[in-house]
Amino acid sequence: MVTVAGAALVAGGLAAPAAQAAASGTSAVTCGNAYWPHTNKDSGSGKVTKSGSAAVHTGPYGACTTVGYVSQGTTVQYDCYSVNDYGNRWTWIRDANGSSLGWIYGAYLDDGGATARC
């Protein structure tokens, strides 16, 4: 088994995480880290719809470090959402055990993601 943020992950749920690294260097992108401090403002959940798997990032941008992948069909818990500088909506997710994972692009979730803003 692989662990991300201390949570045991099943092979069908998440793939091995990438090492955390610095942001891409572009000033428009603000990346955090896999342990971004916030409160859970949304009690919802949804399924990943992206074919294969969807990347989980340290910030609400595709250019932010990838910390793992969630397989298609996996149910994830929502904390909140953010809209980035490009107008794209991203949701902070947790695994089935409640362990914090990171940001996932809302278009990869069956219902678009969280309904409460971070």
C-alpha cells in the first residue's frame, strides 16, 4: 500500500504520489502544499469521472505539483472549492477515510465538485 498524508490508499483509489516540489515559477500560479490549512465547509462527495485517473495537485492549477492520482469511479469527499485566476473551479478533496488529499479540477468530478467556497 502507498500512503499520502498518512492515509492508507487502495490500489483502485490512488496511485503513488509524486514528490512535492516548488510551484512552476509563473507568477499567476499560487500553489500550496498537500497539507493546506483550511476548514471543511462542504459535506458533499462525488465520483471521479476522468477516464483513467485524475491528478491531485498542491494548488488549484494544473501547473501545481501533482501529489497523487484518483482513479475513475472513486468516491471522494469535498471540503470546499476555489476559482483560480483562469476562471477554473477546483475542489479540495479527502479520501474515504477522511484524509486530506489536495486539489482536483472540478470538471473531473461527476457533479462539478464542492458547493461551498473556501
